[in-house]
Amino acid sequence: MPVMKTETFDFSAVFDSAYLLEVHDNDLNAIAEIFMTAHEQIINEIHLSKPFAERGDAESLRQRFHRIKPLWGFSGLHYWQQHVQVFEDFCCRKPDRENLKESYHRLIKQMEIGLDLLEMEANRLKNHLH
């Protein structure tokens, strides 16, 4: 029986590569797709969250970000997943509108960094596969 060659890829250090390879069964094509899908969905959820931040609606923001949290996890970016959890916990404390908006904007700035990393890694991975 022929031995199948397993393709390898050196993920950037910020990604939990062991987790990614285990959860996604070493399928680099699937991981590249997950990166792009997560990127798109996170951007969409951020867009949908803006009106809640402007209104100071902590519960609706918590619910929106609860949808975002696993996307970071599936992408192997647990650092950003933890940031979202902290924000969810903050929303549960029903902060005043100004504190909520300030915290929201800080989180969005952090998430923009994560989104850039996700997009760059997806492109690196796609280039590696083709």
C-alpha cells in the first residue's frame, strides 16, 4: 500500500497550529476555507453590531459577540476568542452607554488586527497549496 505524503505548513506563531491540524484533520484546504469564512463572518457580525454599540444596548452586543467568539476559536486564534469573552462578561454587567462604546471600540481595534492576521494567513496558506 502506498504511503500518503502529508503536506505540512508552518503557521504563524499567533495561530494554535496543533489545534488547527487536529480539529480540521490536517486538511490544509479546509483550514484555508475556514480562515476566509471566519474572516467574512466576523466582519459581517461587527457591521451588524454597530447600531447596538451606538444605542448602548449591552445585551444585544453580548449576543452578537457570542456569535463571533467561536469563529476565532475555529481559526486557532484563541487570544482573540478570550478578548471577546472578556467583552461578553463586561456586557453582562450592564455598563453605561459611554463605557460600553469605549470598550466596544477598543475591542474592534483589537479585532481588526486579528482580522488582518487571519486574512494574511489564509493568503499564505492558499499560496502554499497552489
